[in-house]
Amino acid sequence: MTREQKIEYMKSFCEKYGAKLELDSECGFGRECVGITINGSYPDYSSYEEEDWDKNNGDVWEPEDSYHKHPCVAVLGTGEAAESQLYEWLKWFDENGFVVESGSVKGVFHPIEIMLGKNKYCRMVKKRGVLNGDDKND
């Protein structure tokens, strides 16, 4: 598959969920990366806290250069090698029944938290009814 075909696949993946493909971005403290974002945030695929959405995800495959300080959909580096890893990751999510979910967090937030987007979330979750790659909704 050509680089252009991989980019088209990634753009199509993003369009399904209202996400943006980032091929020249940064995460952490200025680390170059590629990934997908919703409202400027990379979707989480795991949480540090016990949450219901995390229990159904199981083990998530991560590419070699995935961002390691936070479980989000970002691959360190730019260019074709990083893009290929992101392509394989998005393909893995798609083939394993994951979707991008976003919304507002319930609760009361300080204005600074709202400015930092702490009142919003975006994450990768398995579709309801997807177990071991079988879609029970079809």
C-alpha cells in the first residue's frame, strides 16, 4: 500500500468519528508525533482509573513508537515511518471493533479546567456487542 493510500484510509477513519488526522503535531512537552485528535485532544485507549469503559477494551495493541507517557492515540515522530505505525494502529482499532467516543464529563468544573478541556473526553472504546472480533449487532 502506498503512503497516499494509507493517508486516505486514516482520513476516512477520522471522518467517521469527527476526528482530525494530525501528521505534523506535538504531544507531551513538544514531542513530534502523528495521531488523531478531537477538539485538540488525542483519544485515550485506556485509563489510569477504574472506569466501566476501560473494562471492555481488553489488551490494546500499541505500535513500537506509541506515545509512552499517556495511553493516547499518538505515535512519536513524523514522516512515513510514524505514519505507517499510525495507519497500522487505526487499522487494528477498526478490525477489533473500536470506535471513537467523545462527549462532556459530568460534574462541576473550575473555569480553568474548562479552558484546558478537562470537561470533555475522547476515547477509543469497543462497540457494544463486539466480543473477540464478532459484531453481535450485525
